[in-house]
Amino acid sequence: MNRNTFSYKLRQILMFAGPGTILFFAVVVVPFVYGLYLTFTSWDGVSAHKPFVGFANYAAAFSDGAYWVALGRTAIYSIFAVVFINILAFALAYLVTSGVKGQNFFRAGFFVPNLIGGIVLGYIWKFVFNRAYVAIASAITGGMAISPLSTTGGAMFCLIFVSVWQYAGYMMLIYVAGFMSVSDSLKEAAMIDGCTPSQAMRNVTIPLMRSSFVQCIFLSITRCFVVYDVNLSLTKGEPFNTSVLAAMHVYNQAFTYKNYGLGQAEALILFIVCAAVGITQVMIGKRGEVEA
Amino acid sequence: MTQNEKAAAAKKRNHAIMIIILILLFILFIMPFILVIINVFKTKADIVSDPLALIGAHGFTMQNFPEAMAKMNFWNVFKNSLIITIISTVLTIFVSAMASFVIVRNGKWKFCSGLFALMVASMVIPFQVLMVPLVSVYGGIFGVLNHRLTLILMHTGFSVSMATFMFHGAIHTNIPLELEEAALIDGCSRWQTFWKVVFPLLKPTIATVAIIDAMAFWNDYLLPSLVLTDKALYTIPIATQAFYGTYSTDIGLVMAALLLAMLPILILYLFLQKYIVAGVTSGAVKG
């Protein structure tokens, strides 16, 4: 059998990669390209006619103040969330790999929030902040406390808090894998050379776990930048649209206000910003990686 | 006390401190779930007056469940979620494993290397960039929204790239070429070789992909909410959102609905916890 003919290759490709390729093109590649085209039209979502408007949508996106406010808010939210997610996840990973009794149980427990969708998590925390927190705060102060979700800064704080709680368990698993990959003999060698445990951690373990850090920070940045579910269920952008993150703004622009072309242009800008931040972070992170 | 005894005592103390910190963090982590469980057995008035009490003033009640289940149409949305999750997951595994096989074994063909590069590059595209064109193409041009099959194929199409990437790694490193050559000599076609030799050896990766994708499909909100607007087709996350929109003041029912929405996956986790944690870890570390 000649394995170098065109018809053999075509048959192999169609047989094995055909279904996957068709689906991949149908829902990722074609919509992506079509989305680029949509940014040059002022489609209203209903009519078959899509008037061509050139760069008007990009101009509108750059002058859409609410969008840039939402994007800036997303950046602030992401910075806080990413920092705290990774600090907490690293601490959890350290605790559950230190050989304490029941560490598998704790590992499984901290992961639980990741099993449940953002919509449900958001509503659960909405109840916690609106009812349980208010009950505790009222009992302590003796007066009528108000829910943090109804104050401007409070809503953003709640969003960050819930995201940290939600993702820390997931990132913990990656850090756990990182801890396990650093062999005990290296730490022991450092201790014999006179390192205290904390010095061994700082100078041996953490540098060797650099790839775990790069990966966790990349994952948490790319997730935080496009978060939508929790934003929708926990704050819904309230109070007074002060907790609308970029993804929610894009959704509203397209599907609520029916500015599909503008919404798509803003989605594209969000993607470019997110990808630029993520890739820069990975490049900086990879530069100093060390091998054991 | 000798030096060694001192060190041992210090170690023991550190150990105790760590366990205490772990327990405190653990309580903090599961506290929201506990609050839901406590309040689900109370009447609305009791929840409002004291959300922290273990048992409400009007006593223990089960009435929130049947009412929430009826209003949410729980069994129907549960069935929808189950059908969509299972079929999408199985489909993703089959099409991705097949695609990765031809890509790995024929890496020199331009089509294969090009397709793989495109798939890897596409993994950074967030869903927000694709949602408007998806609705425009499949709602506006083809008019195929509001079908379970549409959502299933979309779920599959979105996860093909990641799954192919994972199978690619597994075939590349774990499946020796000699095995396939032996199958060829024994008279297997490429198709038979894949299904009889390669696919069974991919079991660990199949489990990882199944766990990661099934959880993602089960919990996904944004895509299903855009595709399925017909109430009869709602999945659990959409139904929860719709339920909250209508009954947000009836807090007892909300508690029951939230618990019902979490329960299936929590029960599954109870039994498959070891596999889920292992699967997510290997998926995350490779991805």
C-alpha cells in the first residue's frame, strides 16, 4: 500500500480528524473570523441586513467611557484577586503537603467550590453577605448593619473575596503538584548545609516551583479578566453599575442594548488586553526558570 | 532537655499549629454551604429573623424542597443537564482522541501540524469573543438555537482543542510506535489499530478529559443561556438563575433550589473524590 498518495492522506485525515476539525471550525474558527467582520457592521441582531460602517465601532468603543471604566475596574479586581488567590493557594498547598494527618481530606475539602458553577456560588454568597453577615454585624454593633453588597466599594470587595475563595482550591492543586516535584533530598541537603526550614523554602523550594507560579498566575489572570457568572449572580453590576466588570459590559452592550458590532469590538479589545497581559507574564516568568 | 528533644517538641508544636490553621480555614471554606444546609430546613420567616440559628423558631420543615422542585421543574432540568453533559463529554473524547491520533502519527503532513497549531493558539480565545458571532451565525443565519443537539455540538467544538492537546501528549509519550507496527503486521487497518490498540491504552487521559469536561459542561452558564431560551430545555445553572429572578424574596425556596443545584455534583464528589482531584490536577498541570 502506498502511504504517500494524496488520496491515502485525505482518507486518513477525514476518517480520524474530520469530525473534530469540522466542529472546531464551526464553533471556534468561523465565528472568530465572522466576529472580526461583525465589528465593521452595525448589526442590530434581528435584521438580515448588516450595514457596513468601517471603523465606527472601534471609534465608538474607544469613546465608550463606561467600557473603559469597566475595563479599569476589571484590572483592579484582577490584580487583587490574582495576588490573594495565589498567596492563599500557596499557603494551602504548603499546609496540605506538610504531612499533617488527614491532608487528603483537607485537599478534597478546599477544592469543593470548584465543583459548583459560578451562578450557584454567587447566589450562595449573596445570601451570606445579605443575611448572615448582616445578622452577625448587627449583633456585634447593636444597630442595623447594612450588607456590603449594597455599598460601592463593598460590592467589589465581595467579588474579590468570592473569587479568591472559589479559585484558591484549584490553584492549590497545581502548587501541591509543584511541592511534590521538588525532591526531599534537595531540601535535606540545604538543611545539612545550615539552612533553616524557612531559608530552604525561600532559596530551594520556591525557585524550583517557578513553573507552578507562572502557570497559576497565568490561569488566574485569564480567568479573572473574563469572569461573568459570579459577577451576574453576586452583584449584577449593582449598586448603580459600580461593579460591572468588562465581560458583563460586553454582554450588556451586545445583548441588552443590541449594539452587536460595538459589543463585538469591545470583546475583541478585552481579548487583546487579556492575552497581552497573560503572555507578558508568562514570558517574564519563564525567563528565570531553573532546572534541578 | 537535649537538643533533639527540643527539636522534636518544636516540631510537634508546629504540627499542632498547622492542624489548627487548617481546620479554621476549612471551616471558613465550607461555611457558606453549611449556612445553606441550616437554612434550607427553616421557614421563610425564620430565615429572615435569624439566619444563623440551627433550628428555626417554627421548627424543622421539609416543605421548601417539594415546592422548589416543582417551581424549578427540577427533574426536567436535571435530565436536560445530564443528557447534555454525558453526550457532549463522550463526543469530545471520541472526536479528540481520533484527531490527536492522526496528528501525532503524521506530524509531517502540513494539514496535521497546521491544525494542531491552530488548536493550541485557539485555547487563549475567551468565550466572550465568540458569543456574538455564534448567536449571529446559528441563531440569525441557520436558526438552530433552542435544540439540545446544537448545544451539545457547540460544547464539543469548544473543548476539542484542549482535549486534542491532552490526547496528543498522551499518545506522543505513552504509546510506543512498535505496538502499532505489530498491529499492522497482524493485519489491522489504521482504524482497527486505533480502536483496538491505541484507544484502550489512553484510559487515564480519557478519565482526565471526562472529569474536566463533564464538570465544565455541567456548570456552564453563559453558552447554554444563549443557546437555550426555551424553558423546557433549561439546564440546572440557567434554571437556578431564572428561579432566583422570580422567587428571590422567597428565601426558603431559594435555599432549597441552591442546595438542589449543588447536590448532584457533591454526591458524585463524595464517591469519586480521589479521581476528580487526580484528574483535575493532571489536567491543570498539563494544560
